[in-house]
Amino acid sequence: MTFNPLKEKGISLDKQIRSWYKIVKRPFDKHKVDCYTRTRQILMNGIEVEAWNFKHAFARFCPDADVCKTIAEIRRIEDTQQTTVNWMTPAEQSVLETTLGYEQVAVDLTAWLAQNEPDEYVKETFDFGLLEDFDHLYRYSQWAYMIHGIDPNDIVQHQTDILVSRPTQNHHNDNKIRLRKHYDRKIASPQTKVNILTLVSGEQQTHNFYAEHGMMYGNDDLRRTYGEICDVEEEHVSMYESLIDPEETMYEKLLLHEFTEVCTYYNCYKDEQDEQLKIIWEEFLAFELEHLRIASDLIKKHEKRDPEEIIGNEIIEPCHFESQKEYVANILINEVDKRLDGTDDKSYTTIDKLSDNWPSYEVQEKFGEDGAPTEKTIQLITTATGRDIVFGASKLIKKQSELIERGLEEIAQAPDTVSADDYKDMESLDIVEL
């Protein structure tokens, strides 16, 4: 189904204030929830945080008092929407369980967006980030199994493969070379603009979650793993946001944010199987249609522009969740050696073509001076159990062998950076015997 959201009527702003009992709802059951209900909930939390942050930024640069009042009204509503969405997470869902959900969002959402992205350069950038998120899922899956005794497939429900990719220790770059070529706001497709905003929102929220929750475990190696991957998420936010044309006006950006919210809530409503969440997506879609109308009126008034010139006249699908195993496996096999080339044209190259003075080598050397926590993760687990826990649990040894046969030794095994002698007292690791 397609429709023009600029022609739809939402719920008026004065009717969007809800009581605390409607704002804070009963969370989902982590034992029964579909994995893609969880990913939709995680993504929409990120979408709302981005919308809230942007409106605060807008207000700080806006000299028009009436516009600031309007933005403040909408921002307050969206803050309560974010509370509703985020607090659907149950209290008994551990940080690592939630983390696996975040990485499933990153993998399957990025893969979906890449396949539905009309701009080839933007698509290539999405594929590049996808390889890194895939490895993060693998590293966190090992910890979830070791700390909580969780088979990661209890969370991802066999919809997303759990497999080593380009090692996380190789993700750290000179952040300047993460910056990409931006689209031209005058000719870029609305699909491209919404795709990028959706991914920026998701990656930004992933960074924030790791930064705010990674310290909640007592194990120092796990805490360092969160710190290391959190740094990569900062790079991802820098990379994806740099694709946005910096010459977009604030009113244009406001319109695009509201349009992105309309599209993502509609996608969630259309796909959702959980009745409790479906009702929330439907209600918030109606809220956002009104926010979009207000943003449209503002750009007409202040810039004398037709909103359809910016967002088109139909809904866009930026956040459909389904298994992406085949697409991800193809990227993994064919593009694992891809790197940022660090030149002025902001293109990509392969590891064998990098010069000895590639800027990221120095960054990686400094960060990894005492070893990479994400590599120590694998050594800790194999030291404790004599095997790779996740491969054993997920039956992915065959896939590992296939990668070795294709000559991808870089991703087939972690460097032997930690010896068994370093971890003789395994009680300190809180390892669960299964």
C-alpha cells in the first residue's frame, strides 16, 4: 500500500498529551516476543531520540520565538513517545540480551537499506558498515553465552547468522577518513534521505546504549569490549551522517525528520504481529502525521517551498525487518577486505592496496597497544571451554570452514594475543557452565 502522508490527517497536537499510565505501559515478555518485534522497538527508540535531539539543536539556532514554541510543543510529545517505546523493554532482560537485539537491528536493517538504496555510493557505504556490525554481533554473542548462559539464537531466533566477520580490532580508523561524500539535496531521492536518517538514528542509539550500559558488568574484559565497540559506533555515526547534504536548511531537516518518523512508524505498524506494539505504532503514526503537517506548514511559510519537492508524494519503506542471511553472507565473502582509502575522493579500496602510511594504521596501533578487548573475548572463551561457544551452539562450523576454503584466514580465526596462562583463575570470569 502506498499513500501521500501530506494528504493524511493525524491527531491534533492538543490531543497528544497522555497520562503517565498511558505513557508507561506493561513491557513485552522477553520469552515470547518475536525477534523482529524487539528490533522494531529498539529502532523506534533510536528514531525518537534523534528527533528529540534534532529539535533541541534547531531551537538553539532559531531566532523566531513562535517557531521555538511550536518545536517545544512537538519535542515534549516526542519525548513521551520515546519513553513509551524504550520502556517496553522488560526489566529482566539483561544488558547483553538487549545488546544482541541492537546488533540484530544493525545487521538486518543495514542489509535491507542497502538493497533498497538507489544511490550506489550510499549503498556501498551501507555495505561497508554492515561487515562491521556483523562482527559485533558475534563478539557480544560469545559474552552472552559465557556470562548468562544464553544461546544467542534465543534472541535472534535463527533469523540472523552469528559469524566472525572483519575483526573489530580492524574497524578503528582515523575518524577523518570515515567522512563520506554527501548527497546533493536538490537531486537526491527521498528514499536516500530517509534511509540515511533511519540508519543514523539506529547507529546513534546503539552508541548511546553501549556508552550508558557497558559499565554495568563487573568483568573488566567485557567492559572494555563495550568500550571498543562503542568507539566503532561513534565512527559509524560520523560516517553515515556525513552522507547528508550540510546545505539542507533547518526547516528542510525538520521536514525530513518528521517524514522519516511517519515512514518508520507506518512500516512498523504494517509489519507488527504483536497486538500491544501494533496499537502503539498506529497511535504514534497518527501523532507523527500531525507533526509532519506542522513541519510542512513551517517550510511553506518561512521558505516558500513545496514540501513535495523535498519528500515526494508517497510513503517510503526504510525499516522492514526480515532475515538477510543470503545477502549478508555474499557481502561477507566478497567484500571483507574492503577498506576506506583515505584519499580526497573518499572512495574504497582493499587491504592489499593500502600504503604503509595509511592513517588508520597509527590509530589502530595506539588503540591496540595493550591488545584488543574484542580479540581477548575469543581467547577467554576458548581458554575456558576449549572451543568456540557460539559456533558450537549455532552449528556454524561448516560456514567457518567454507570461509577458510575461500582463503579468508583474516576472518576465520582471531590472532593468538592471549595465552591460557594469563587466565588460570577462571572463577573471576563469571563463566556459566552449560
